[in-house]
Amino acid sequence: MDFEAHRGELTAYCYRMAGSFHEAEDLVQETLLRAWKARDRYDPARASVRTWLYRIATNVCLTALEGRARRPLPSGLGAASDDPGAPLQPAMDIPWLQPFPDARCDADTRAGLRLAWIAATQVLPARQRAVVVLRSVLEFSAAEVATQLETTVPAVNSALQRARATLADAGGMDEIAEPDDAEAQAVIDRYARAFEAADVEGLVRLLTDDAIMEMPPVPLWFRGSDDYGRFMHRVFEMRGTGWTMRGLTANGQPALAAYPADGRLHTLQVFTVTGGRISHNVVFADPGVFEAFDLPSRIF
């Protein structure tokens, strides 16, 4: 049995459950180890290898997440700041939501990886999270999910209904769909050029009026193009001009790696584009995140 062929999609699944790419890799490794040890007990008449592996992965994730706090973004913890000059003090005691490096999985497994959707599902109890991912994203049948969770079809349907109601209240169900990649990338290309030119006015023109910027592990976030622009003035005052931006993708979304004039990697920025403008920018400054994306620490 070729378990390795399923590693990429299992990693994406465990990431949807755990909200951490590094943790997802560990959970997949445990899943494949358990599968290898139990390979003699696998019955192909009862389930495909893929379905069997998802059952093991689900049990591994639920055990790991038992009693675990959710992984938030700053916008999930409190009100937006109205002070772009506030201290940028990291909160390393918070298990922040992490981005997912698209290069680590095939394109056809990236549905349901958008950051806003992952953040929304983090508020769900772990079993509800498993149900909504298995049913709404991976499209397993209710009967298959009931077997994976060792429960009944009515229990699965009830959990899915509750999960969808919670996500609908948060606007999360809309985030499963992917945007127009070409349109979004064109906007981000213009944003990158404006950033490299330290053109704050140019950046602001590319934002929606209520655009959000947040910066884990700093527990600050801003809402509105005015505060966004004021904060960017501060960034360029602190770090100077002469930035270099390199494009990539994360969570099925356009992203940029930002390098200031000294050439040292500064941030990984993951964007949401809505109606031809940037509505959300999650700016990651955690070196652990950079490692997951294999980003060079210096470019010259």
C-alpha cells in the first residue's frame, strides 16, 4: 500500500484541523506510522485506503486537540486598534494561527484552506470541525464520516448543521470558494510595486475602505484604509525605503515576502482580494513561519 501518495492531502487536512503547518506535519507522520503498524488489519472490502487513512488521521487530530485552545488571529481576540503608533510587542504565549505553504500540496487539495475560513473553523469544537471539513471540503458522505468518527449518520448531520450555522454567523462559509486568481494577482502585483516604492498613497488606493491588517505574533490589528495607511507611514519611517517584494502563494491566496533594504526577510504577507481591492492582509513575522515556506533569510 502506497501511504506516501496521500501525504500532501493528509497534511492539508491536519492543517485545517490544527491551524498549524508544523503541527500538521507531525500529525501526518503519526497517522502514517499508525497506518503502517495496522496495515495487516486493513480490509479493502470495508473502505478504500484513502478513507481508512482519513479515519486514522481524524482520530490522531482529535486526540491531539483534546483540551487544546484554538489558534486565533489578532482580529479574533478583541477590538481593532485606533493607534497606528502603538507598541509592536509580540505575544509569544498565544498559539497563533499559521499560514499554509501551497508548495507543500497539490493544487486540487487546496479548497477550504483560505485563512479566514481556517480562522472561523477554529472556534468550532474539534469534532464539529472534523465533520465540516470532511463533509463540506473533502466531500465524504455522511455514512463515511460517521464511520470515521465512530458515530451515527444523524449525529453527523446534526453536527454539520450546527457547524454551518456557526460559520454562517461569522461569514465563514463564503470563504470556501476561491477568488479569480488572475484578478487577485494583478492587484497584488500593483501592491508590490507601490510597497517597493514606499508609496503609501498608492497602497491605500488598492485597499477597500474597511481593509484589515493584522500582524501575528503582535496582537494588534487595524481596520480601515486610513489607519492602514498611517501604519504603513510608520513602517517606512522605521525601516526605510528600498524594499524588495517576492511573490508566492499561501492558503490558496496571493502572498508576498517582504525584504527591506538590508536584505533580511521581514514579513510574509497573505492577502484577500475582494472586488478588485485588498480587503485583508495578514502579516506574519514569526521565523517559524518563514521556515515552513523555505524562504531565504537574506536575498543579498
